Amino acid sequence: MDGNGRWAKARGMPRVAGHRAGAKAVRRCIEAAIDQGVEWLTLFAFSSENWRRPEGEVMELTGLLRQYLRSEVADLTKNGVRFRVIGDRERFSPDLRAELEAAESKTAAGTRLNLTLALSYGGRSEIVAAARAMAEAAQSGAIDIRDLDEEGFARFLSTAAMPDPDLLIRTSGERRLSNFLLWQCAYAELVFMDVLWPDFDAAHLAAALAEFSRRERRYGARVT
Ligand code: IPE
Ligand code: MG
């Protein structure tokens, strides 16, 4: 979800106004995903690199997250959305962590849309953490390292309960992965859109899904 700052700047508004509009776009995008039959939606809300932003902006972003949880969890539950978090949640304050956990448990019965928020998330550090956990499991004898394959390794990632993404959408015209789901996106179709995140709506999602459906996915196999 990229482009909040530029959206605000174009209107002569402070960056936080862009983040607020971005939070509204999140709500819109979730509704659109449900309407359009998407079952898994993962939003990159805050990267491990975003901690390097000025303290004021980090505070505004965590404040917005808290507000979002307080205002949306009831609706998420009602709409059958199951909420999960991936990322290094230890870096958030204990009370925010508790709110994230509460949101996860309140929505645990949801079956219409699996919504995952990537928070303080970085793909490389996730892979390192998985390697560490795997090494520990090998050391304790819980796994035999010689049996390990790709599927076995993926079970140590924070996304163990999730399917790999089919489609990755990046907004705001940037053409990078920026350390997002590096392992999991090995075969994802990448769609880059020029729209700034706060302007993202149901039509943009539909356009990305239409583009996805035109792609031919071969997973390295030959064209027949
Ligand atoms: C995305 O918008 C929101 C977060 C990364 C939290 P940006 O804040 O990156 O907006 P730009 O890239 O400056 O426009
Ligand atoms: Mg950006």
C-alpha cells in the first residue's frame, strides 16, 4: 500500500492525512475483496524499515492502527473476516500487541476473507527467523534435517497457515517488492499500478484481477 505521503503532498496536506485516507482505502479494499470473491488478502501496512521514519510519523501510524482496530474489529467479525498479523510484533508496545491478539481471537471464526496485516514485517528477517527455528528443531531432534524440503521449510515461516500469493499488487507506480513476502511470492503475478494507495478502490482491484486472469501461469513448465 504505497503512496499515502504523495497523495497528501499533492493536496498540500500533512503526511498523516494521507495515512488517514489510506486507512479508509483499506476498508474499501476489504469490502471490494469480499465482493469480488477474494479469499486471502494480505496488506503490507508497516515494514521493518518503516521504523526508520521520523518518530512523529511512526507514532501517527501506530495510532492509526490502534484506531483502526478499535473501530473495525466488530465489523470484521460481523462480515466473516478472519484477521491475522505477520511480522515482528514484539516491537510494538505491550498494549497494542494485546489489541492485535484480541482482534485475532475475536475474528478467529471468520471464513469469508482471510485478512492478514503485515506489521513490522520484512521478508529477509522472516526467512532468517525461520532458518533459526528450523535449526533449533533439528538440534532438539524434532526434525531430521535430511528430510527437509521446501514445504518443510515453509512451515517455519510466519505464513505457514496461508497459501502463497497468486497476485501481488503494488500501488503508486513503484516497481519493487521492497522485502515483501520474498519466499512466498516466488510465483506470484506482479501487477504494478500508478494509483496512489488512498485512491485505490473496487475498480482498481477489479482491474488487477482482470489483468491477473489474462496472465498465463506456467511455473517454469514449457509452453505446449
Ligand atoms: C505508504 O505510503 C504507507 C506506509 C508505508 C506506512 P507512504 O508513506 O510510503 O507514501 P509515499 O511513498 O511517501 O507517497
Ligand atoms: Mg512509500
